[in-house]
Amino acid sequence: MRWRYGSLDPRAVARGERLERLLQLYQRLLLIADGDVERALEWLERVGRQRGLLGADLTIDDVRRALERRDLARPDAHGRL
């Protein structure tokens, strides 16, 4: 078996790490918000911007999509998570 190494994009790695931190923070905020997903996401957006975790390359919409992909949240009939 041969191993082939490619280049690693440090920006993609950093983005993935920030996303993981945001998802962990979301879990905590969801507990504090007593299960209110929208409120937890509002708080997450505010805190994420203050801490520099959210920006042009990683938005709250990206976090929403990640929550849906991981089956941690589903939209209701009105499209809210």
C-alpha cells in the first residue's frame, strides 16, 4: 500500500474548527434557552460575532445547515429550526 499526501488548506481546517466550537457553544446555549432553538441561534450569532467565530467565510446560515445535516435541528412548518 502506498500513501499519497496532498496539500492541506489551513483556512479550511480553521473554518472547520470554528464550526465545531460554534456547535458546542450552541448546545450550551440551547440548554440555557430551555430548548428554544431560535433564541439559542440568536445568542450564538451575537456571541460568534463578538468572539470572531462568525464572519464572511462562516455565517450563522452555515451553522444552521450543519445542525440540519447532523440532525440536531429540523425546520418546522414555518421554516424555523
